[in-house]
Amino acid sequence: MFERILLAIDASAQKSTVLDAAESLAKLSHGEVRVLHVREFGFAGRAGQVDLEDKAEAHQLVDGAVDQLVSAGIGATGVVRGALHGHAAGEILDEATSSGSTVIVLGSRGHTELVGLIIGSTTHKVLHLGTLPVLVVR
């Protein structure tokens, strides 16, 4: 049932907990993992697009996660996608569809449900806009 896992990670303190959860799920389901990091950008008027995080660091984050999974005997690939700040959920859902994922694993930064409704966190959006099962790791 969970043989194609999409792991959406960021550089938060939860990164290792979320990665461990995806690794455990992959071992239980004999599945493979697609590691995704959405690198956000903004716009600064005439200056145009402004990167909100370093491209090399984004790729290192994904490569490190893939290496850990492969070392554990799990088939894993990775990708970095870009999105306008606040639109990461759409990229996560698009990647889930294009990769044929059967479950999405991602972290929660600890916002309460009320705060999630007000600020529209990425996790909240994935839960409510997607059609796949979602494992939220705290």
C-alpha cells in the first residue's frame, strides 16, 4: 500500500525525525522513497526573483537524505523543485502525482491547528488539498 513514498523535507530541526519515519515506513512496506525539497523564492520588484535559500544547500539536503536511505538498503531518489514563497504545497502535490507516490511523509513545525488555519502552513495545505494518505511527523 505504501510502496512509493514521497518524503518532503526541509532544513528544520525535524529533518532527521521525518527522515527516520520515512525510512521505517519504507522498510515495513518494502517501498522506495522519493526525497523532495521545495526551494522557495520571492520577488523584489524590479530586482526580480530573489532566492530565499542557497541552491547548493538545497541539493546537499536532498543528497544527504538519499544517501542515508540507500545506506539503509532502501531504493531512493531525490529532487529539488522551486516554488514561489508560500506555494510549496502545490509543488509537493505535483511531485506526488508525477512520481506515482502512494503516501506523502512530511513534518509539522509544531503549529497548533488554529495557527495552521490562520497562516496556511504547507503541511495543512497538503493535508487538505491532496488526495493521498499523508503521514505528518511531529
